[in-house]
Amino acid sequence: MSGNVTSLFRGTAAHSPSMAALTRESGEAGAGPVDFCIPCNPYFPTPAMFEEMAGRLRDIITYYPSGADTITAELCGLLELPPQCVAMGNGSTELITWIDHLLVRDSLAVPVPTFGRWTDQPMETGKRVDMFPLQESAGFALDLARYAEFVRARGTRTVVICNPNNPDGGYLHKQALVQFMDAMADRDLFVIDESFLEFADAEAEPSVVREAMLRPNVVVLRSLGKNFGLHGIRFGYLVANPALAGRVRAMLPKWNLNSFAEHVVFMLRDHGPEYAQSLHQVRRDRLEMAGRLSALPGLTVYPSQGNFLFVRLPVGAEGTVVRDRMLTEHRILVRECGNKIGSSSRFLRLVVRPQVDVHRLVSGLEQVLYGSRRGAAVPGPATGTGYSSGTAAVDRLVSETNGAGMRALAAQPAGPPGLAAAPAAGTGMPLPAAVPVAPAAATVGPMPMPVPVPAPQQVPQPAPVPQPAPYPGPVPVPHPAPAPRPTPDPVPPPAPAPYPAPAPAPAAAAPYSVPAGPTPPGVPARGGLTAAQVRGTDGLESVPAEGRPASRGWPDPAGMGRTG
């Protein structure tokens, strides 16, 4: 296997080889390597649930499943969501594809690094993708105020946020996200990808699904395969107001969900306590695993609210070498992140697993990084060996923007409308197109550019190494007063709020445009629901399937699995 490992990974540039491919390549009977790559819940389903599915395997794979409406109605009864507001798909990637085809008009903004389909899918259909680089010096935290400023300066029509973000696990508090929703009320679409939110414990009710149903341009994407530990079944769902959810649901095939998905959804009602306990155990394992990894010399572990940890290797360690040696020498599969836009080969994403597996991971990393059996991956201090990423284009993107906000991107040439921005010279990688910049003290968008720093301080300095710490609450971002301009500024000055006020879009260019600001209580937004309707009245309530007992131990969908 060792001779073909690198070719396996090169053949799947967008991700990592499947477990089936690795098992076939190894030529060994039995299970594949210990998987620290695919972010899956290791504690659910329970062994008893797997035995039940195995006992019914013949029937499950022999017969057609029920229609998607039947399976969706059962899931909505479990989650207490109106079926009109839900569309189920064959995995979240199918739903991302339909969101792109049906709801994304010409441009999409997304922070990077993030889940690759949010950048790749719209580029494949000719959309302009505006990538907002998360700064390594800030621990990859997303600054919502600067992101809003970036979206307005670029004129992006669709906005995406993953919460928690993949691969770094960064988390945004619910109140900050709801405020950002209202700041984006004039955009065509705002998508919040909550695929990993079930593993978060930063607050009791982190989901924004109920707020999304009240707004005409918001979609929340949620995964079932990740939190239920069943990636192979391929099922997920989105929540939105009935108009948006209905557009996606109308395009999905009647049998887009398979019989395994149906069987699992109908099993869940009787296994709520076991599911909640599995999430509690993953959160405990995350803390333990972060502590163990942080003890390795030179390894940086970033705070995470997902079921994975984003780590930076010691200086000099090449991620592809570490990945290949961990697999061939220790049969451990890790996710090297050099092919994620905005990341580089110095970073790994490691899935949270039970302590016995973490002990094996740490032992393998110690031998690969610092051992002498085949030579350490981390060079000694006397060797003078410099760091080489192998993903130079990504490294340049990070280094050119790190600590400088969007000023480094403002100088990049703009691409033609409707296409991805032209790559920066020598990088081979698309960067956001230029934002017009006035001389010296001019502002871009509603916020002024930072005052130029004296020349001696403009030399790039190494990014500080963040230390693991509990995730802090949202920190208000001060907004300096606008600098005077020689000509009138067509953009109104920002209101005294954390985000720039929404600028009204032309009527013909905004099919979902609504007045800016939050929807008043009790008043439905166009195509949306009132709060009373979301609570289950006016004929939109979710009713458990006839003849089925009430669910045991399933919490509110806005905080599913929040016990413990």
C-alpha cells in the first residue's frame, strides 16, 4: 500500500480517498485504518441499532422506499417542524447543488477555508465566488462586521456562513447570526450551514432554524449523516420559509431518499436518549483530545465546536508526508488540508474519536514528527531546513492577507462580471476581484480603510501562535467615523450598529428583496411565517404519524441533542 498512498490522494483532489478505496488498496482483510478523517459520530447508532438494521438488511435493500414526503413527514414530526418548511435531500451536497441551481443568481460570498462544495459548486456553474479569507493570526475567527463590509463592497447577491465552520470548528453565537441575518435582508439569499451544530455546546439553543422560517431569503442546511454517524446513507435536510423550501422540494425526485434513510428516520423516535448521550460523549472527548494534542511540542490546536479539531503542524513538518506516514506506518487516516482554499499543507483536521483511538493517534504523531526510526518529519533546530508547504498558491493567499484585512485583495484586478475573479499573478488561484479604492484616505464600502501603517511596520511578521482556550462570546467591533471624502459618497454612512446598514438593491435584480430590518413580531415576511405559525398553529403544525407513540427524549429541534 505504501507505494500507492500518494497517488490515491492525488486522484481525489477535492477530498480524501474513500474508506472503501483505502481498504481495497491495502489488500488486507478486515476493517480499514482508524479514521480520523471523516467527521462522523462514533457513538451512534448504538450496537443494538446496528443489529436491528442487520437483521432487516434483506428487506431494506430489496424494496423501494416510501416517497420523500412520507419520510420528511416523519422527520418533521420528530423535530417539531412544519413539513412545508423542510426539504430532505440525498446528503447535504445534493441540497447545495439545488440551492446553487435554483436560488444563486450570479455571485456567492463565502469565508475560506470552509467546506469545499460551497466554493466549487457555484464555480462549476459559472458563478462568481467571492472568498473572504479567515485570518490565521485571529485563530480563523470570522469577523461578521468585516464580512458584511466585504459583501457590500463586492456587491455579492448570495451569502454563506458555516456554523461551526469546517475545517477549523469556529463558532458564531446565535444572537450575532440573527443580527447578521437582518443585515443581509437585501441580499437574494443567505445560507447558514449547520451541518456540525449538533456537536456544539457553547450555548443551550444554538440553531437559527426558527428565525430562518420567518424570513424570506434565509435557508438553514442541516446534516443527518454526520451527527447520526451514518455518512454512507446520504441524507440531510434544509429549513426555510415555505416558498423557498417548496422551490427546492419541487425539483427533487420522488424517491431521492433510499430505504436505509427511511429505516433510520423511523428508528430515531425510540432512541432519543441514546442520541443525546452520544453527543455528550463527543463533547467530552473533544476536550480530552484537544488537551492531549496540545501537549505535543510545536503543535497548535484551535478552539472548535465541531466534532473535529484543526491543528497546525510544527514548523518544518510537511502535511502530506505526515499524512502518508501515519497511514502506511500506523494505519491511521488523517485529513491533510493543503487542498482547501485558504488553508495549506501545514494544517490537519482531526476527527474527535474515543480516547483509546486518540492514544494511538498521539503515539503515531510523536513517532512521525519527532522519532528517529525513519527520520523525524520535524527537522532539528541545527538543520536549517525551511518549511515547504506543497500548496504554494494557498500559502500565498494566506500570507498576503494575514493581518491586513481586505487591503491586500483590493489591489487585485477584477474579472469580467459573472465569472470567477482572475487569479493573482503567480498563484493560479482565484481571488476576489478588486474593489474601487479612492486615493489615500478613501473608504471602501460603509467603513473606512485602516490608516496606513508606517513603512517599518509593514514588513510581514510571523503570525502569533493561538493557544487553545474556551470560545469567547462575540466581541463588538468598533466602527470608526467615516473619513472626509473629496466627492460625495453615494453609499449612506453606517448606522450605529455592528453591521453596515443594508443598501437597497434594484428592484429588477432582487427577486426576493424585502424592506431592510427585522420582521415585526406577529407579521409574516413575504413568503414566510409568523412566530405563532412556527410554534405549530394555523394548520402548519407537525403532527406525529398516526398510530405512532410520542418520541422518547427528543429535544426541541432548535437545540437537538442539547441535554448533557
